[in-house]
Amino acid sequence: MSVTKPVQASLADFELGEEVAWGSLATILDVVYKKNGKHYALKVLNKQQLAKKKVVRSAMVEKDALVALGTNPHRHPGVIRLHHCFHDATHLYYVLDLAINGDLKTLVQKLGSISLNCARYYTAQLVDAVLYLHESGVAHRDIKPENILLDGEMRIMLADFGCAYIGEDMQKPRANTFVGTAAYISPELLSRSEANPTSPDVWAIGCTLYFFLFGTSPFLAATDYLTMKRVRALDYVIPPVCDADAADLIKRLLVRPPV
């Protein structure tokens, strides 16, 4: 199925399979599109829960970001694709690429860490996908291993754009809002200081590379408050066993502002 923007569909067009992921706001189902027999991920969002938790805007931002990226004629394979979106009285439905091999958080936690070569492989893919986002006028702002999905060939698909910024001038400093995840959030998002919208993504790449190599975030603490306190203080330690080039890259990424 090749589309430049989400086309009309309904729940009746899909055979519903098993749940593959779930959370407080969304459930992901493995579904089959009856018109072509292919498997997709159906993200189901409860409208009442979105309104109750005041995150309707986040759901709309995700759709808008994926639509904007999907209309780019040079669509990037490292970014998850929105094939259809529709709604009924109670739910929103996003039909997305199916992450057959799960996500990088689960993979790394299963292994404890991944090899330097694997870390290079996935970091290179992540950097390439993020460059594409920024060139397309989108900043993700919530990059973390669980949002880096794996396709059937174990290549990445960056997902979950609910915190995204969409704009034309990605280099113009602007006030930041508090979005993201404590262990991967950048200091400028915490302080809501002015910075160009791309800098939180650069910071998160550094945190993610650290996670690949050591199986944990560089700033992780017992609570989100303590984690964010460490982020503000740039309080992290690179283990001495770390490869010199990897350590140098992490140090260049985890600074204020990222360079």
C-alpha cells in the first residue's frame, strides 16, 4: 500500500488480531488490512481518556507530524509510517507500520547491553532518521529506546511523535515547553529556556547511545525528581571500560547546549 497521506478507512476494513502493546492511553493491535492482506499496527486511543488526561493535543500532534513526514517524497525508512487514520464515537485509530521485532529498549534489556558494533549500527540509523526529521521541519522531542522500534530486518523505525514540534525554521531559538521522559529529557526542556527545537533530539541521541552500551540511562535515579536533578547538574559518569571514541561522542552530545 503506497499513499502520500492517510486515506479513508474504517475499523471494518481490518481483521483484528492480538494486542502487541498497551499503556494508559493506547492499545496496539496486530491487524490485517483486508484489501491487501498485509499486517499493520493499529493504535487505538480512547477519546474519553485523552480528554480526561488533557492530552488530546498530543494525539493530534502525533497525527500531524506523521502526515507531514508521510507527504515528503523522500520518505525515510527509519521513521514509522502512518497509513490510515480514522475515528468513531469513542476512539481514534492510527494504522502504522508493524514493529515485528519489538523495540530497542526490550532488546537491550534482554541482553544487558549491546556490542560496540551494534551500538554504532543503531546509532548511525538513529542519527540519519533524526537528520531527516529536522530537514523535514519536525523535532521529535521524546527520543528514547522504547520509541525506537524494529522492523522485520531489525532496522529502526522511530515512533511516538506525541511530543513533536512542527515548524519551518528549526534553527531559530524559541521557548521550550516541558515534554519528554525524565531519563532522556534535555536541560533546556527542563528549564523551558530558549533553544532551537532540534537540540533535545541531539541530547537524547547521547542518552540513547549510553543506554545501548551500558543498559541504563546516564542520569537514571530512584525517582523522576532525582533523575531530573542529575540532568540539570549534568551529573553522569562514563564507565572507564567505554570505547574512547564512543565516550568522546557521548561527552560531545551531553552538554548544554548539544553541539
